[in-house]
Amino acid sequence: MKMKLSGALIIASIAVSSFAFAQTAPAKTAKEIHKLDKKRVKEGVKSGELTKAEVKDIRTDNKDLKADVKDARADGKVTLAEKKKVARDEAKLSRNIYAKKHNARVRK
């Protein structure tokens, strides 16, 4: 009985310690996200997945996102609502890039 109990305690302590040391990926900054999106577009152009018109649309969306970020920082304080809006816009741009890369259109 004593052996079973100490074995169970060892297993439980290993399980708890593995959860304690588990690390989550750090959140990406706006700069890192922009860099990754730019790389995805460049790869899409190179592979022919993105047409010229699609790239133009993506760049326009990206300029709009940069303007939103600039507006949010203009008063020196970025509010929670502004952060959420920028995050939504970043996610929308990312989904837009994915959709344009995976549609049936190809670059000529």
C-alpha cells in the first residue's frame, strides 16, 4: 500500500511540474505580424498564387492598417478599444492574404 501511494505521488508530482514548466508562445508584436504577412505575400507572388490585383488589394489593406495604428498612437495613449480594433484588422488582413493565396486565380 505504501509503495503504491509513493508511486502515485511521484507520478502526480511529475505531471504537476510538467504543467508548471510548459511555456506558451510569446505574443507577436504588430511589427512581427507585419513582417510575416509581407513574407507571405512575397512568397505568394513568387509562387504565382497571388495576382497583381490581389497584391494591390493586400497592400491597400496594409496601408489602412498602418493608418489605424498611427491614429491609435497619435494621442500618446493606446486604449483597449484601439488595441482590439488593430488586432481585428490584423486578423482580417491575415485571413484576406490566406483567402487570396488559396483561390483559383494564378499570376500570369
